[in-house]
Amino acid sequence: MQRIFVIAIACLLARTSGTDTNYRLNTPIVPKAYTIIITPYFDTGDRNAFTFDGEVSITLTTTAVTKQIKLHSEDLNFVADNVTVSGASGDIALANTEPLIFDANYTFVYINLASELQVGVEYTLTISYRGPIREDLNGFYRNYYFENGVKKWLGATQMEPTHARKAFPCFDEPGLKATFTLIVDRPQNYKPSLANTKLQTTVTLSNGYVREVFYPTPIMPTYLVAFMVSQFDAALADSTNGREFAVYTRPEAVNQSSYTFDFGTRVEKALSDFYGIDYYSVDSNLKLDHVALPDFRAGAMENWGLVKYREALLLYVPEESTPYYKYRVAQIVAHETTHMWFGNLVTCHWWSNTWLNEGFANYFQDYITALIEPEVGSANQLVIGSVYSAYGADNSPSSAPITNNDVNSPAEISGHFGTITYQKGGSVIRMMHHFIGDVAFKYALHEYLDVNRFGSGYPELLYSALENGVKNNNSLASYPGISITDVMKTWITQAGHPLLHVHVNYTDDTVTLTQKRFYINSSHSSNETYSIPITYTTGQSPDFENTKPVFVMTGKTHEFQITNISKTHTWVIFNIQETGFYRVTYDEHTWEHIGGALKGSSREKIHHLNRAKIVNDLFDLYYADEVSFSLLIETLEFLKEETENAVWFAAIKGLNKLWNSYLGDSALEDIERLALKFIDNAITTIGYEVRATDDFSTLTNRLQLLEFACKIGHQGCIENTVSAFKRFKDTGVSVSPSLRPVTYCSGLRFGDASDYEFLWERMSTTNVANEARVISGVLGCSTDEGSLEKFLFSVKEENSPIRTQDLTVPLTGVLSNHSHIYIVMDSLKQNYSAWSSIHTSMDTILSTVAAALHTDDDFTDMETWLSICTECTEQSKLSARTALSGARAASDWSKKHREEIVSALKSGSLVNAPSLILFILSIVVVLFKF
């Protein structure tokens, strides 16, 4: 499953209160098979509206004699008369006293029996119940869209990780796998329902419903159960040789699925070949449907045979969608398709090892896409997307290890679906792939999946398969005494990642490596040691293609020699193409050599991912007080000539953080001059307009350059984007999809309320979901206070285009401009009840606001309000103060380093550049021309 997060703070908070193992079932009962009947009622206009009737029959056994069946049930209504338990000899009576006990805290129901269940005997538990078709996008929930102006309702599901219990009473843990036979009653005017498997039989009922029975699923966990009751059409479908594949959408979007259908069929075939297990061979009744939903909490969900997505992340329209969405659709379809094997065929035994599902999906989403659709840039995204994100989540004392045993409650489980599990897990898997080689890696994955099919996955089972892959291919013969298990465990069971310090002795060819755990806050230290696969190359004979490690560094230090480096006195660069999950710094002399090579004519001999790594590492090394600011900016001088996409991604990431660190401070102007000096040539080279020859990399690079340049006051950027927006608004001249985010944002930033209304109307009426998403993402760029206040509460508008899935988009959009902080704070102070009516929990809202603060005045204002807020819960206040502490720490860092930064930037090394004030004055002149 791909999850969409507001901030990482929610994950941190989920871990701060300890763990309670009482959330675990710990039951001797083992389910074998479920039969589930669902009858939904939509807008019936009576007491049944948006409820459903359900019946579940569970075939089960027990591993110990017991008089109690303990299972999950949440917000489902039933009484003892609705429950029967039967065995081969007949019904088993419920206990006379307290036959049912509901535990709302742990979401359990205890069914107490009058006699014991015996080991080795098969029983059937049947429960008839009622439940709500929910509004929170969990369990079985409602969804709507408009067709020809008419509102249409549908019912969809989202069970992962702990929401199946909201749709049917069940044993809602991933290790308790079973088969599921789904029976769905739909209104006769609805299209055939969808479920995990193919449709088996259809019967018209006398009550105006049609009953549809689906074939039993393969053995799988409850979180993969999926069904949908709707009036959706199969936009494209193929059932050649019984291999059913389809894309489903609302009827008015059927023409937006061609790319998804084409890529989806290719990625299924590519993954079937890579793993050596054909998807359709797993079960003859499996199909593979991809469904685009108007409202969906996760980015997508890998239900076996019925994969569900946010519409904006599944449908792509070349004439209207930004290039990013072509990549995003490919990436997310690849991610969810990978789950058909990692997660569905073999399921993590418990959420503590979610990485066995999500780490592989995160890796293959880009790896396999790079093989079959290289033009969308996935090879770069493996690094600048996953690895960089993982570094950011893994650099503090509170970072959890990839295998996290402190995961029991639903909140802890949800919190574990984060960057460590996804991006770090995927990055470590990528490192192991490069370490053992392609042949051994394929062998190992096939064995892991084949031997453990329909079962539960454990790290030890994966390690065993990897060992066999290595042994079968003799792929670690050049690393005596090294075990793939031992290497991998140091990354899976330990939190953090290493900083490798490289010291080159240019007099005797000796290189000394030292490792320590990297912390972004230099006041922290610890003693972890990681087994690091070491790769490097030198200016003597540069080779950035061979990513096979030279050796594995297992200790704190390691010494070896590079022949003739004392004679050539050339550069050395470690961690080729960032294939290892470790940062690198060098002694001062080696940094000088690297900086010189980057500034020279041979810069492009250094792989672009290593140029990007140098930039990305240097910024974080500076934040961690490992290098000086002078070394940082001197090494980055090469950016004045750099135009490569990945390198500029790293540079903008670092410069943007530096820029944000000094919001509200006079030092900001000096930082802007530095950034403008670096970026100007790249913009001049790549241009403001889309060209027919532009490839995907150029289109995405131009957008990221202009978005940052306009934000920091680049005159040409602002003039061009404001002009393009006005042409679009006044004359209808369309903006190229690849330039819409920056053009729309500039139009709002230098516009008025009418510009906001213009884009709001476009967002409300467009038939392309990712165009609406682009607009919602930039509405916070407006500088009109009334518009921003309206945006914050826009989800409350009737049939608002801001859907439940996007509840936090207005807040994060408004907070993206620091000058808007007061609008949010004033609104919270004056309309807290309105905020809490939108957000069921204010914890994340208050922590998001607190994390966006920068100045002492901001902190004082927030703390003063928290101290007198009577409507705020203590937990919400705790969340806010935790985030506030982080914001204060960032502010303290900025104050501590301000003098060094300002001194370096005023030292005369910067070329003259117009100030932001002059830029703004020039824009005023431009605006008066229209």
C-alpha cells in the first residue's frame, strides 16, 4: 500500500506512549475459511440509509481446549441471538451469563460458550450484524461522484491495516490467513460488483437487489479483503486465455485509462518473469482489476485481484496531466502489482516486519519501472526519491529500526507504515541487490516466494533464501567470512545509518575509513556499527558503472591502499551511484580534489547520481556540523554550470531547507543571492518555455528550477509565469501541463481574490483528477487573506472538490507561505470548534501548525495560546508542544550558525545580484503593464 502523509510527526507521536501487547489476539483459534454476505443501502431516504446488513460464517479450529472465541469487531451491531456456533454434532450453546462481551478499547468481542471447543475439530461461527457505510474512508465506506450533474453513490473498502473489523467480525491480524468467499447484494440499477476474485454466479432477488457470488480467494489475510458496489464501467479490459485484466473508472473518465492499461499489463508480465511465478498461475479464479476512486484514504491498496487507487494516481491524460503524474501512475501501479507477490502471496507475519511487504514494493516500484519504462526517470527516483527520504527519517535518536517490535496498537501499526518501512526498507533491499548481484537476487526472491507461498513471511525466511541464492551462484566468493544474513541484519535490526569518513594519505597510498552513526543533531552519539558494502572509484580510471562492492567494512575502521594515488594526486569518490545506504565525507584535501573536478571540464565524468550525492550529503553534513559552510559553498560552485535534473533536485532540497531556516530573518536576502547565483545559468540554459525536443527529465527539471526560482525572487521566472497565467485567465491560452504548478502559483501569489476564484472554479469543474490535485496543491499560494480563510474551511462546502482524502491539503497549502502563519493561528483561536468539526483528531493539525513556526514571536504566540486553550485536549497540546520543541531546535540551530553563514556570504565571493526588493519592485511594474 502507498500511504500519503502530512508530516512525520504523527509517526513519532505513535511511538512516544509505549506499547501495549493486549491489543494482540493471542488466541488459540485458527480461522480456515470465511463466507461473507454484504447487503448495502445507499441514499434510501429512510433509517437504513448508508448502512449495510452483513453475515459472516467462519470455519475455524482451535489449538487448545477453550470455551471462548475472541475476535475483532468494531462499530458493528449484533447480540447473542445473532450468533451461532456449530460443530459436526450440532450447535454449541452460548454461555448463560455474559455470552457476549464487547471490549471497545481493544475492539474485541468475546463469545463465551457453555461447553468447550476441542482440538482438531472443525467448527463454524456465524454472526448476523449491521453496520454503517462509513464516512472516514475505512472499512466499508461511501464514495460519490457526479455524472451528467447527478450525484452517484458507491461503496468501497479499505481494510489495511486494522479496518476489516469495521466491515465484518474477524480475526484481524495478518498472520491469521484464510480463504474468503464474498457474496454481495447490489441494487439492480448498479453495475456488476467487483471483488478479489472472478464472479461465479448471479441471482436476481425479489427485493430489487442482485446477489453476486464470487469464487473463493486464495489463502490471504483479512486486510486484503475487497469489494465494491458501484456504477463504474470497465474502461479497458482483456480476458485473453482467462487472464482477466481491467481498469475501472467512473463513466465520465473512461477515456483516461489507456496509459494505465498499457503499463499495468506490461508490469505484471515483467514482475511475473522476474520472480519466476506467473501471477495468474497462483489461482485460476484470480483476476487483476485496477480501480480509480474519487475518494480513497491511501494512495493505493494492493487488494488481491482488486487494486484500488485515488483517481489522480491511476488516470493520466497527456494533454492535461503534468509529467510527474505519468511517472507517478507508473510508479504506483508497479508498487501495488509488486504486492501481489510481496504481501499477498507471502504476507508479513506481523506488522513489526511490514518491510517484508512494503520495502520490496517500494524498491520494485522504481526498479521494474526503470526497466520497462525508462523515460519516466525511475532510475533516478530510486535515489533522489527513496534514499534521500529514508536518510531524512533515519537521522535522529527517535528513529526506529526497520524491524520494530514495539508495534501493537492500531495507532502504532499505522505509524509503522512510514518512511523507515517503505523508503529505508527499499533502500536496504536495493543495497543487497547490488551486493549479491542480479542472478543471486532473482534466485533468492523466487525461492522465498515459492517456498512460503500462501504463508507468513519472517526475516529469517528471507535471509535463508538469500543465503541459498548466494550459495547457488557463488556470488560472495570474493568476500571471505562475509554472510549476507549478518550483513543485512545490521541494517534491519539497528536504527540509523552510517557516516563514512574517508581519509586519503596522498604520500603513501593509504586510505583510512571510519564509520559512525549519522545524526543530524551533532549533540547525539551512539556506538552502532554497520556492515557496509564499500564501492569507490578514482580520477585515475573513473568507473561509475561497476556497483559491485570492493569489500565489506564490518568494523569501526578499515585501512587499505589505492595504488598510485600518491603519484596521480587525483580525487576518490565513494558509494557509486548511491547504491549503499550511507553518507560520505572526506578529509579537507580530498574535498578540494573533488571540488576541483566538479568545477572543471571533466565534471560530467562523475556520474550524475554521485554529483547529486555530493550535494545532498554536503548540506546534511553542514546541518550536522561535520563540515564548514565555506567548504559547502565552495564545493557547490559547480552548480553555476550544472543543468542535470537529479543534481538540481539535491541542490534545491538543500537550498530550500537553508532558505526556510532563515524565514523572518534579514539573513534570508543573502541566502537568496547565493541561490540565485547558482540557479541562473541552469534556467537560462533550459529556458522558460516547453520545447518539442524536451524529454521527461528536462520537463521535470524545468519545473523544479522555476518553482524554486520564483519563490526566491528570480525576476525572469516571475515575469514569465505571471504573464502566462494572465494569458490563460484572460484569453484561454492553455498553460503546458509541465508548467502549471509554478504558473498557477505565481498567478495567485501576485494576483487577487479573482485569481483564486478562477482556479477554484477550474478545480471544481475539471474532469481530470490530477489537474484538480495540482490546483488544490497551489491554492495556498494566494496572498488574499479572505481567499485563504475560505480555503481552510473549503471541505465544508457542499460537494466540495476538496474531498475527505485531502482534508489536510488546505492547511499545508496555507502554511507553505510563512507569512500566512497568522491567518492559521487567528483562525484556530477564533474558530476552534469549526476546525474540530472537520478533523476528528486535532493532534496532527496542531502539530502541523507548530512544526511550521520559525521565529521567537511565533513560538511565544503558540505557547501562550496553548496554555489558555480550553477546547484543546491534553493529547493535542502534547502533540503541539512536541512539534514546537522540534521547531525551536531548528531555530536554535539557525541562530547558532547565522554569523558563520552571513560572514561567508558577505565575504565577496558572491557575484552582484539584485535584491529581492528590486525583484518585487520590477514585478509591480510588470503587473501595471497588463
